[in-house]
Amino acid sequence: MARIDQGDPLTTALRQPGAKFQNDGYGLITGTVTYKEDQSGSSSFLARGSACPVSGYTFCTLHKASAQFDTLGLQTYVCDYVGISAAGGAVDSTLTKPQITGSQGLTSANITAHPNFFVLATGSGFTGDPIAGVGASPGTIDTPNYASAGNNEYTGNNGATFEKQTGGKFLGFKQAKYKTLYGKTNYLAPQTSFSGHFYTTDTSKVTGMRDRVGKTRGTNQFNGIKLVPDYVGTSFVYTDGSVTRNQLLLTQVSFEDFGNLYKVTYEVRYNREGYEPTVYAEAT
């Protein structure tokens, strides 16, 4: 039986009643709209970046679409739109708030990097003697005074052995009577990292993040974007006397297109002793 057409020929896609939109809680708006059209019609309106026709959501643009043909010669389009809404909780109309997760655990580090290896770190909570110490008086961290152990070797606390009376190369823990440290070269050091992602329509925010990889900050913001939540802290600077070091390092950034938006994923690492400024430049 031949098809009999009546009413609207649907040569132009007709939006169907109803639409669904949702906010991810950080200002990213995603929505789904359905259209119907005759299979001979034009699908040019499906071009990526096309504006959403639904009132109140015209700031959203087309991300992707699917088409389904039926036996009556009609096609049904299901279109997904994305956008950023300041009223929906975003920082502004170009940037969502970052969605952040944190992780803290332990990782292996060289024992000589322990903050109490030579002297007890200020406010560390440790008591007793430093791990290796600086030797007998008048030994200092600048000029240790280790005792001779023979064979051109010198020892400090816990059997810590050095090549010179004044320190030099650390040769290891060589006295078996110190059972918990004998032969040890590493310890488990705390490691904290923050990861997250945000969406933006501003390419300068994408390149700005990319250019800051490997750089440090003493606040919770990189490139003017808050990458670490305020409830964790807003100041991240290690201070010990005249020494100050930033404690946050941007270690990774990746990005991808998402409609007319860009999704930026990042990782920030925290070091309680801070990052050496002669090795890691400071970011803005």
C-alpha cells in the first residue's frame, strides 16, 4: 500500500514536545531534544555547535546527535546539547566550577629525604633524636661532626654512616644493632594529590593550564582557577626560618572537545616540605 501524506510534510525538522535538561551541580548544563523530519529533509541543523532552540537554554549548543529511520519514511533525531550556566552554579558563563577529588597515601622515598634525617623538623610531631643527626657538638647541619668508625667511614645516629667526618655521601645504616633501620634505604612518605576537571568555552584557560604544568603555587589557584577546594586550605607555603617553598605542583593537564566546550582534566600534587624553587618555577 502506498504511503499517503497529510498535514505538515516535515521537510524541515520539527521539534517534538518535551525536552530534558540537567545540571551536574557545577554549572554544566546538558540536555536532550527530539526532532522528527521526512527522510528527504535537510540535516544541516545537526552541525556541531548549533544553538539549542529551547527557550531558557539557547546558551547551549549541539554536542552530538543520533538519527533513526522508520518504515514510514520519517527520521527521528535525538540531539544532545551542552552549555555553561552561571545561574546554575558555574564560576561564570565561560567556566564551570572544578569537580575535585583528593587522595592521600604513602609512597616509597629515599630515607635521606625524610624531614627528620638530620634535624627534627619544626612542628613535625616527632620526638627524640633525628634519624642520622649531625654528630657530636659542635656539629651543625652545615658542618656535621660525625664520629670515626674506622675504614675511613664515620657514623651518626642509628648507625648512619658517611664517607667523611663532615658528612659527604651517605653510605647507609651499617650497624645491625639498630634493627629497624639496618640496611634500610627507603621509607614510606605521605603523598597527597588532587585531581579534577572543569569545562570552559575560553581557549585561553585551556592553554593557560597547559603552560603551567610543572610549576608551583602557594595558593589553591592556578591560572586564576581554584583547583583545590577551600575546605582543604587556601595557603600552601612551607616556612622554616628564612626558607619558604610552595607546596602545590601542577603535574598533569589533559583536554578534549565537548561540543563547543573544552573539558580540562588536571592533577595537582601536595608536598608538605614544599617544592624547591630553583627546580620548579612558580606559576601565576
